[in-house]
Amino acid sequence: MSHHQQQQNQNSETELPQQEAQAEAAEPQANAEAAAEPTPEQLAQRVAELEAELADINKYHQAELQNLGRRHQEEIQAAHKFAAKKFAEELLKVKDYLEMALLDQSGNFDALKMGVDMTLTELKRAFEQAQIKEILPQPGDKLDPHRHQAFQTVESEQEPNTIVNVMQKGYTLHDRVLRPATVSVAKAPEAE
């Protein structure tokens, strides 16, 4: 045998055991991979477990949402129920002053006037704290249908649709009209 042939034989002899060793090493790995792959039954069971977990989480969150909604409704009801509490407390003073004025038998007009003035001061303070403000247009102001209610029209030298006279003040609550001011409005004089 030539030297070259001997080397080839040696190489093939050493390669053969290496290939067999690699094949044997790969065999347990393939068996492990095959064993690691779940069966359809195992997959179905795992899916059922995950679906059950998801259903439990969903129930928990639904209950949490219902509780939040209920608490929110209770807070809204409490806010509506007691929204006027502070204003009502302020009005109690006004009522007390009016009752005291009615009980006064002295006939002293100045004392009565002073009591009414004190009552009005308390009422103004209550309005201020509740953000109730007067709408008091001035003669010559343009009619604002959102803030003024025209009670009558009168012939006037003023520009048409301007306020001639205020018959009753209006009021706003936080810039929302509670009652428009009642006014008389100018109209052009009729031509003769």
C-alpha cells in the first residue's frame, strides 16, 4: 500500500468512529426534543388552563369596574345632594334677620331699615360665595338675548334694539344665566 492509501484508510477509520459518536450524541438530543414536544392532549389541557385563568382575570376586572361605577354614582349623588349646603347655610342667616325684623314691635323705622340693610348685606355675601352675580345692563346697551329678556319695546331716540330701562335685574351662576334681566327696548319712532 502506498503511503497515500494508508493515510486514506487511517482517515476513514478515524472518521467512521467520529461519525458514529456524533450520531449517538445526536440520538438522545432528538429523543429529548421528541419527548419535549407536547402531545395534542397536553396542548388542549394547557389551552383550557390558560382560558380558565383568563376567565378568572376577566371576572376580577368586571367586578372591579362595577365597584368603580357604583362608587362613582354614589359620589355623584352625594355631590348633587349636598351641592347647595354651603349656600343654604348662608341663607339661614338671611332668614334669621328677616324673622327678627318681623318680630320687631318697636315701630322704629330706622331700626327696621338697618335690619333690612343687614339682611341684604348677608344675602349679597351668600350670593358672592355661591358665584351668583347680577346682570344689570345700562340704558343704551345692546340687547343680548342670552342675558336680557325684552318685556316691551318703546319708541325712543336711542338706537333700535338698545336697552331703555331695566325693570328687573338678572342673575348668573358661574356665568350661566339663572334669570335674564327684564328690560324695555328702544324701537325707532314711527314715521308720521
